[in-house]
Amino acid sequence: MVRRDSRLGFLGGVHVFPGGALDEGDYAASTLDLLVGSERLARPGRLHVEDSRGRGLLVAAARELFEEAGILLARAAGGDWVVLDDDSDRARALLAARAELGAGSGDFAAMLRVAGLSLDVGELRFFAHWITPEREKKRFDTRFFLVRAPERQSATHCAIESTEGEWLAPAEALARYRARQIELVPPTIASLERLSVFESVDAALAAFEDSDVPVILPKILLGGDGVAILYPGDDDYESGVVRPPAGQQLNRLVLRDGLWDRP
């Protein structure tokens, strides 16, 4: 996870997963020509889109992962993951290109082409699809993916939008949040809760290899406990009226003493 710079207006100081926006260049033909392994995830409707934007979303996930965490899902001509942990000319050039991408002046497809790399998204797993509640002024339509980090690459935060980066087990991240050591937002909390049930990377990747991923549109409501965020499956989700929780099926987070808690 990376910690966003506290000076940023949106989610400043919050721990988040690496990610960002879909750029026009992510689904340009010159970029998609370098993409391999997209057939399973980019089939019509799989990512809840029907056109080339599906493949573009996979490119965006890989590009943002490289920009924000320094992990590059690219393979050399021989089929091996590209090595970034050595002092080779290629590694130095790619890390320099990463800095340019982070500053908004780089070209992801050109970087891959010059380095003789293909962008391999075949190991990505579609994990979640969240849409910001309708009452929010700034809204996002965001897909989340899981992937195993390639060997001989070390995750490092970009030092532009983030000030820290670290590997965290999901349960550890939640424990640190409850101890007020880090800040998290509800979609991240829900994702960490879901991931914390798996004992290994293998188990998590296997669970989402071809699973149906629903679109989650939370509802923010006021109830007896204060502010609540309701998710599909909660008995009050459809009505939009928060009732006393006794005897109900709950799927919600409630804000208590400044922390989101699951009753």
C-alpha cells in the first residue's frame, strides 16, 4: 500500500492501493499492440464494459502499478519477467522512464517498445468494482485487480503523490487502522476484510480466477448509530432507511468515534 501525500486535496494522508485514472493512451492502438494475456479478462462484459476500454483498463492497471509502486508487468523477448533489481542499462532506462511517467511527461507504450517488452496482464485477477455513492460530489467508477508481484522487482512508492510505501498483510493493515496508526477509507477497508480470509497469495488468486464480480454502489445514510454505509445484502439497502439492527442481515460500516466499524 502507499500513503498519499497529506498535502493532496483528495485522500491526503490515507493508505491506498496503487492506482489511478484511465488515460486515452491506455486504449490507443499503439499501446494495445503491446498487450498480451488480455483475452480472459477483456472478453465482452467481463469488466462490465463492452468495447476496447476493457483492454485499456488492464493497461491502466499495469501502468499505474508501475508509476505508483515500481512493479512492471512486462516480459522480455524470452518470456521472463523484466528484471528491475539489477544495474543493467534496461533497468536504469525503465526507472528513469517511470519518473517521467509520474511527472506526466512520459509515454508508457514508447517506453515498453524501446525496451523490447510486452505488457503481460494474463495473471491479473478481477477482484472488485466500486462506484462512489450518488450523494458524493466527486465520484469514481473503479475496478480493482490482484496480481502476484514478479520476482527481481522491488516495490517502491513514487515520492510524487505518495510519501510512504510498504507491504502489509490485510489483517495487519486493518489492525493498524483500528489502532489509529494509519488512515483508510471504506472501500479499502472492505477490500482488506475480504482479502484477510485468505491464507496465501495462491488462495486469493485462485478464488478470483474467474469469479463473478458485482458492481458495488454503496449508500450513505443517517441512522440511530450515526453515519452508515450500506452495501448490497444489507436488509436496509433497498429501502434506504436505517432501522434498528436487531434481527437484521447487516452488510454495512458505521462511523464510530472517527473509525469505520462493522457491526
